[in-house]
Amino acid sequence: MARLVRWTALTAAAALLTAGCGGGSSDKDKDDGGRSSAAPSATAPSGVPEELASQTLDWARCKGTADAPAPDGDWRCATLKAPLDWSDPDGETIDLALIRSRASGDDRIGSLLFNFGGPGGSGVSTMPSYADTVSSLHERYDLVSWDPRGVAASEGVRCRTDEAIEAAESVDSTPDTPAEEQAYLKDAADFGKGCQKAAGKLMEHVSTTDTARDMDLMRHVLGDEKMHYFGISYGTELGGVYAHLFPQHVGRVILDAVVDPGADTMGHAENQARGFQRALDDYLKSTGQDPAEGSRKIADLLERLDAEPLPTSSSGRKLTQTLALTGIVLPLYSESGWPSLTSALEAAEEGDGSELLALADGYNERDPSGRYGTTTHSQRVISCLDDKQRPTAEETKKLLPRFEKVSPVFGAFLGWDTAGWCHDWPVAGQHETPEVSAPGAAPILVVGNTGDPATPYEGARRMADELGKDVGVVLTWKGEGHGAYGSGSDCVDSAVDAYLLKGTVPKDGKVCS
């Protein structure tokens, strides 16, 4: 099972139907008022070669692919060149794919840059599908996103073939025997070797810090003096790192579905176990079940699947314990997914694993033909370069009782994930936890949702505290799902809109119910 810190899952699923984009030289953006070729006037990042600092973006119609047509509307795509190695900015460069739709009104503020999370989520494919959610912002902002380095059209990494991914479905993610443990760790090591072979020298240059530096170059080339930014899930960590590196360039910044910057590898896993169990408890209460009893029932189902996977209607594939858990996770990202979880669990109890398998395939980006997306590949390459910790199997096993106490359903999976995720990784990690302190930065609005399963609410207050006094401002929503803005709260939406459109900062601690 992929690590559960993911971008807004249901938005991303919709984005699978939306085209990726690539730069081109034909059919230029004729409505750009000449600004696409104008030299940037904003403060240039220090140490950036003039050739990169003065580059202009060649905005052209986005190109569709065999799998998805180009997005409708006035979306334009371009390619930004950035240093491969930011410690050697005069060296090799990497191409980063961008997408933009210009502000629809005359009273333009600037660009609003979006990162939808992951790490590993494609902003180029997701941005058009998210535009309706942020339509109130589009009149005054250019909506801009990109594929971060190592993701999708920005030299995205594929670590193994579709056939190998499907074969790995049989690997037990909660090993019970020495043989299963050996197979689990071997699979993890093999995945890392595949990533290294695919990524080459890029493997050491896809960190969150690298991407934050790309963002500041992007800000300059787009012609913005300040970085206006909307980060979701992992995008909140990226936003915090950017604010730390470039506090003087922070404009109006929203961090929604906040990753706890003070949690290390074990801490993130425990946070997520708590968050998903909390969301599952809320789901069970909504169906009239006692959370403890309902969780035991689901845990019993998973235990039975560990011994004997269920048949499905999908070409002889079986529902394993790991796939079942993945299928349970997806609908917990949004309250609107709860009915599908009820139906899938009922079918599984009756001996049919098809519905849970379909949910797992949605999470794993598997299409009906058996092709898989590469989000989790990029996610692993980026996070294992970021994270210095490499918990061993023995260390994990000692902590499993604590994880299982936090969550009888998700604890063991997330506990073992700490041992397998970066096991025998070919590149060393960079830090225990990210640095996000940003003294002197403009106020940053940190939005936390009390029912968030993937990035539990407590991370919002921690992020605000670490950003620093008079910088981090917390807005709380008492709701369900991964992310608050656009999720049904007029209170949240109006507060965010007032901040981004008028610069009105809400009182720290404001609560929307």
C-alpha cells in the first residue's frame, strides 16, 4: 500500500480524466496581452544564472495524450528551465511543465500557484479539474500549477512496470512470518533499485527544498514580486519550506489539509493511523454502528483476507488484505465516499471482493486495462530523499502494539510501512523533519479540518506555531474529509476568499462549524 499522505484524492481521481500538457511552439496564447514574452520584472532569485532568470515562457495550447484530450477552455502550457542541481545553478538544467489560465477580470492581483499534494501529484493534470472549485479566485488571479521535478511531465519517474506492480499485490504488507518479512523487505529494496535505474542523477535532486527553489524561480519568471500560493496536503509542507527559504517573497499563502512539520517518519505514521481511525469511527457512527464494534468487524475481515483472499470479477484478480485496506482508505477521504464504503464492505462480507478492489484500483491509479499511474513512484523518490530516518523491521515490530492500540484497522499497516517505505534506499535522506520557520513573512493562513483522515487536525496548529508568531494564522473547520476549502463550508470558503482577494486576515483561532 502506498504511503497515505496523498493529495486530495477525489480531486485527483477526477484529474485522471483530464489531459496532461506539454509546451509547444504552435497556436500561441494570443490573448496574453504580450505578457507571455515580456521580461520578468520581479526580484530575481539570488545566484540564478542570467540565462535562467531572464527566460520567457512560451505559452501554447496544451497537448493531449492518447489517454486524455487536452483540457477545454483557455488553458495554456509552457516549459520552465531550472537547475538540475541547485548547488550548481550554472550546470545542467531540468524542464518543468507548467499550466496556466489567465485571470478573467481586469483587476488582476497576480499568479496563484497551486500544489495539490502527494508528493508526486501532477498539477498540470489536476489544475483544470480544480478550476471550478476556485472559480471565485479566477477573476483576479492567473491559476497556475506545475508538475514538480520527478513528477509526470517534469521528467517523471517510473520505478517498475505495470506487470511488476500487479505481481507485487501478492506481497503481504503486514508480514507474519520470517518468509513474509523477507519478501516484503526484498520487494521494497527492489522498488528502490528500479527508481534509481529510472531516475539516474535526478534521484538526488527531487527534494522538497529543490522544488521550493524551483517555485521562487517560477515566481520571478511569471513576473510576480510576491508568491501567492495555495498548498493542499503535502503542498502545505512545500509551502512551509518555501516560506522558510524565502520569507521576503511570501504573499498571500493558504495551507489546507496540513502536514505536521514536527513529525518524523514514525510520527507521521502514528498521526495517520489516528487520523484514518478517527475518520472510520465517524463513518461507523453515521451508519449507526458502535465504532469499537465496527472496527473489530473490519479488522476480522482483514485478518480473514490475510489467510484467504476473496475472488473478484476482475480477470482472476483476488482481493488481498492490503488491497482491501487500500479500498477502505479511499472513501474516507471524503464524506461523499461513505456510501460506496458501505456497499463494498457488505459485498466483501458476502464473499465478493470486487467493489473493494475497484476502490483500491482508484487509489492506486489503475485503469481497466491494467495500466498504473506513477504518482506513488514519484512520491517515494521525493519522500525518501527528504526523510533521513530509516526504521528497521526490528524497530518497527517493537512499536506495532502502540500502532495497533491507536488503530486496530490501520495501525499494523502503517507501522510496517515505516520499515518498508525507504528500506535499503540507494540515496540518503536529508532531514529528520522539515524546517518551516519563517520569521518576517507575511501572515499565512493555515486551514485545519477536525475530521481530516490523512493529515490530522493537530498538524495545523503545529504548522502555525513553527511558522512563527504573527505568521501562522489557524482557521478551523469542524468537518469531514481531506481538506476544507471547497468542501461545503461557506464559512471556510468566505474566509479564504476574503484573505486571497482582499488581504483580510481572519482572527487566529477562528472556528467554522
